[in-house]
Amino acid sequence: MKTDFLIIGGGVAGLSAAARIAPLGSLTLLEAEPNLAYHASARSAALYEPRYGNPAVVELSLASGDFYHGSGLLTPRGFMLVDTPDQEARFRATIREMQLEAIGLDEARGLFPILNPETIGFAAHAPHAWDIDTDLLLQTYAKDARHAGATIVTGARVSAITRTPEGWRVEAGGEVYAARLLINAAGAWADEVATMAGLAPLGIQPYRRSMARIPAPGGHDVTCWPMVIGGAEDWYCKPDAGALIVSPAEEDPMPPHDAWADDMVLAEGLARYEEAVTEPVTRMIANWAGLRSFAPDRAPVIGLAPQDAGFFWLAGQGGYGFQSAPGASALVADLIAGRAPALAPATVAALSPARFG
């Protein structure tokens, strides 16, 4: 099969790019697993909090705001930071960076009733955080891509990539694909795809992030609770379908694989969460893990490879893939179409793979 653009990876990065690029020419997207968004995209906390992340991530997330606020995909959630009495300096620095407003503990307990005033000394809150309907978002991107003529193939694990005078020859799922431009949106496998294509890897490192779903603490109605994160960023919790998701917020380096939660890591994270609240964890409903992949400088990698203008990097989104996808995919389309990006030149440069030399 011949195509102008071939995307490897069917997570939110690949699907959003497909929806934006498909109007520019023929496009095929290959996903290794039987279903789209099988790995990190299916295991996200799914929050749009545009001030969360490093500067490049924040710019992409802010650039996604018009899309999200006009999409009907967001539900108000709110965001709360809490910290221990001995960490005022850390707390103040974080709330300045994230544009949060410090609030008293009584107000904090009004928003999050199980907060423990004996272990928490500081709290801050902001309304600028929303739950994302990730299923609908992914379905919308896939529908838009197909409507523009894209072909989406699942169960097509790439086994070989060969450079040709015309572009690329890719073997996947027993089929052969030829493409002018190869777009690497393979998530945790991005460096492996680059190596298969004969390019040097960039050091994209996957890190495990685990989650536990627990019953609503103390029988509370958690529907309107904010997402709450500890000041050391070593735990967070968020309402989910009448229950509570609690994460140890760990970053354990891992090879690319179908990740699963580590029982000890979960137990330690739940213990840190319990120190901040008044209700004990009595049982787990479910647990899982995903891989968040980062470049060495923690910024996403978006742009043509300096070594080969036929290879496009779309990798290293970390845990910010959903909140930044609209802005990131717009940048991808602008770069491929040869248009001036809407993002500032400094941000485009901070995201470019050329920064690695």
C-alpha cells in the first residue's frame, strides 16, 4: 500500500496527528495492538490542567485551550495542592508556578472533606482543571481522520523499516506499506522505531506510573471533589466514576512493555495518601499501570529529524499527551504543510528534535 504519510502509533498523539494531517494527502496509521489507544492513552488520569508541566508542555497545553473549551469534552474538576507544615517554601514556589490560590484548611476541607488538618499545613486551589472525555476525544479524532480519507490499521506491529529513494518501506502485520513521510508516534517504543529506521535514538525513556481505584472514602459523594496532589508530587487522587483513583505518582524507568502495577509501589503510595487524609484505605477495586515516556530534557519531541527530512518525531509526551494533543497536532500539521506555526518560535525550537544535535 502506498501513502503520503505513515503514522506509527495509535495513541492520542498519533490519532490527533492523523486527524490534522489527513486533509494534506493520503495517510495510513498503524497500531501494533488490537485496539487503538491501548497503552498509555488508555491509562491516563485524563485531566486538562494547562499550567501543569514544564514550559514547553504548558505552551502546548495552553494552545489546546480553544479546542477543548469549544469541544464539549470537558467537565469541571478543579485542582488542589496540599503540603506538610514544614514545606512552606516548596508550597509557595509551586503555587506561583502553577497559578494556584492559597486557601485556608477549613476551605480546603470544604472542597476535600477527608483532608487531615493534623498532617497538612498548606493548601491551594484553582478551578482551571477539567476532566477530559478521553473516549469521545479518541473516537472524534479517529472519525475525523477516516472522514478525510485516512486508513487506520490495528494489529499491525512494525517488524522492519527500510529507507528507499522514494521514502520508506515498512513491514507490519504481514503487509508492506510505502510512504513518503514516516511519523513516529510510537510512545514508549519511539526510540525502537527510530533505530529500525536507521536513525539514532534520542533517549526517550518510559517510566511506569501506577494507579489504584478505591471505594469512595467514608461513603462520601466524591463527584465534585477536585484532583488533589501532594506537595512532593509523590501521590495524587482524583474522582472517577463514583470511586477514587489514587496514584503513587512513581517514575520507575522501564523498558517498553505492557505495564502492570507493582504491589509494593502501590502500597507505599497509598500509605503516603493515607497520611494526608482522615479515611483509611479499606480495599482496592482495581489497579493498573502505564508508561509515561520522556525525552532527556522532559519536553516533547515534535519535528522533522535533522538527519532525515523524511522522518518526523512525535514522541516524549510524558503524562501530558491528552492535555497537549490539540496544540501538538496543530503544530505537526503546520510543520508538515510548511505553514508558520501558531506557537512562538522559541517554543517550536524547544520541541524540535534538532535541539539534541
